[in-house]
Amino acid sequence: MLWNQIGSLVGSLALAIPFVQPCNPDTGPVIDPEGLPVGEQPCCEVSQAPACDDPDVVECVCERDAYCCETEWDSTCVSQADEFCDAECA
């Protein structure tokens, strides 16, 4: 009886949730390099502003994580810049 109620609830929720296309982690977001912001802070420093001062690093990081160019350049952005984008943070 309980499983029937749970199944009914799950089915109802599935109908109430709009269809969302899954993100493809292999390709990531589509970024237009011409429209990318360039920040004022070094790429190895956290900032509340989006992007950093090296356009090549910005392009590389934002292909992986659009948050870094849309919202803020946080510690995850710095780590990605260092690990994947040759920012050479020491």
C-alpha cells in the first residue's frame, strides 16, 4: 500500500516538473569568445566580479564553467584557471 502511494506521488511530481534538456558535461556551455568579459583582477585571485585579466584564460575557464564569466570569479574559477588553462597560480 505504501509503495503504491509513493509511486503515485512520484508519478504526479514527474508530470508537474517541466521538461529540461540535460546538460552535456563533455561539451559544456556554448561560449562566444567575442562576447566574453575581461576582468581587472589577476586570474589567480578570487573576485566578486566575473572574469579575470587574461582573455585566453577567461575563454578556457568559461568554456568549462559559465558562472565564472556571468556571476563571479570564485575559488573554483581560480582552480580551473590553474589546472586546465595555464594560469600558473602558485
